[in-house]
Amino acid sequence: MDTITKNAPIVLTEKVKEFKIIARNALRMELINPILAGINQLENEIKKVEGYIKTEEKNIAIAEYRIERLNRLDANHPNLENLKKNQGKTIERHQEYIKDLNKEIERHIKTIGEERMAIALIETGETLVSAERLEEMVNKLINQYAKNTIVATS
């Protein structure tokens, strides 16, 4: 028996191990990519909600300015207290809306944390990939390797 024939099973076994690693990593990425896309969507949603909060803060500042203006310029207005009370209610509405928006951001941040934990579990191998898909992908890699080897030696 020549040296090439004796080493062939060892080389093939090593190649199969390599292909399993390649296939496992590819399948992990298939699991991770949709999670990353979801995280990206949540981060974009957080930015959008932060914009809403800035708008609400501006509306509060406007209402506070109107109260100050009423106190300075319209102190003798016959309906002053009602006008100030209305602006106070406006401020309360905007503050409540900001609380709700902050809760939404907190939910998104919590979900992002959970999704990142899921990614970590996939990366460490605690979340397993499909055995059938792994075998299928390894077989494809072996077939492709065999075809490439045959073409290269021809």
C-alpha cells in the first residue's frame, strides 16, 4: 500500500471534522441573522420613540411658557386660572405620554437584551443547530470537495 492510500482515511476524517465546523458555523449564522435583524429594528424603533419624547418635551416647554406668559402679561385676565389650569392639564397629558414612551423603550431594551442572550447561547453551542441540516450541509461540502479534488487531479 502506498503512503497516499494509508493517509487517505485520516485526511478524509480531518476534512469531515472541518466541514462539520464550517457547516455548524453557517447554521448558527442562519439562526443569528434574523435575531440581529430584529435587534436592528428594535434599535431603530427606540430612536423613533426618542424623537417622539423630544417632541413631547417641546410641547411641555411650550405649555410652561404659556403659563409664564399668562402670569406676566395677562395677570388681570378674567379667566386666568382656567387658562393656566388648561395648560397644566396639557403638561400632565404630555408627561403621561412620555412615561408611556419610556416604558416602550424599556420593553425594547429588555427584548434586545434577551435577543443578545439568545445569540450568545447560539454562539456558545448551548442552542443546538438542526442535526439533519448539519448532516445535509456536511454532505454537500464533502461532495463539493470530492468534485474539486477529482477535477484538480484530472
